Amino acid sequence: RSNDEFESGAAFVFRWDPAQEVWNEEQELTAPFPEQWGHFGADVAVSNDVVIVGAPDMGASDNGMAFIYHYAPDPNLPSDPEPWKLHQEIFEHSQWDQGDQYTDQFGSSLSISGDVIVVGAYQFNTDFANITGKAFVYEQNETGDWELTANLLPQQLAWLDYFAGSVSISGDAIAIGSSNGSLYLFERDSVTGQWTSE
């Protein structure tokens, strides 16, 4: 759908009207540079004034991207028609990874809790041979930007695990699903801030 690009994708934000007891469409979100088959909106996550939209087939080598929107209506407009503003684009290999596989599916699974975002890339290739998957943790800094702070992997890697096919975060706990039938739990250390496998 949208932007004259076949399956470029879109996401729609709805807001609850308690007076009318209906959900009203507030804004349609699209990628700033739509790509054919980009699948923008393949997964979404929302928490308060932040929306994150995954596009697992966009970006370099179609490795995937995610787009973070902040709710920031223009104070000069009495009713801003586009109150959700694109704040940041994130990529699979922001710091440590070099994009070692075509279509890693970064952004195919998303979750957010407070100032922490988890992004799954279930086709990430950890050793140039096995499609094991990986999850990436981003945390919001003092300026409001989101920084990559951790890479999460299972303790034992296996071929075609598709680790991080689903991700979920609540507070200091992250649950990550894998196609091998396992669920992996990670917990953030209150002292070091590091995520460790439980």
C-alpha cells in the first residue's frame, strides 16, 4: 500500500475518543523514502508518546530498518494534522555489526517499554553460515535519541533457529522467541545495566 510503491507499506495511528467511545484515525505514517517491497509497518510498537515502525525489507541489502516517531504536535497549529514526527531511523548494524547477510529482517519484531526498545532480526547470520537471529536493544539517552546498547543472542547457537522472531519487553525483563520452540529470558542488572540471559 501507499506512495505509489508496490508493498512499500504504511502504519496507522488511532486514538481513543472516550466521549464517543470510538477509535479515530489520527495519522497515517509512511517511510520518508518508500521502497518497493519495503514492508514498512510489518510490525509496530507503541508506548505513550513513542511509536516505532518496522520495515524488515528496507535499507542496505534489504537488511531492514525501523523508524521511531515521537508525538510532538506543532504548538503553532491549533490542530496539527500530523502530530507524530519522525524522530530517528535505526539500522541493524548501527555500531557493532556489518550486515553480513542479505535480508536479515531487522524490524520484523518490535517491543518497547519506557525508554527501551527491542528490535528482532530473526534471519541475522552470526557466523556467515547459520541463520541464527539476533535481537538489538536501544535505550533513550538524555537528548531523547535512541542508542544501541546491547546485542542479545542465545547461549547456544543453532542452524535456522530464527531467534528473535518475536520479542517482548516489560520493565527490566525481555522475552525472545525462537522457531526451535524455546523462549529466552534476559534481565537487566540494576547495577551494571547489562542484559544477562536467565
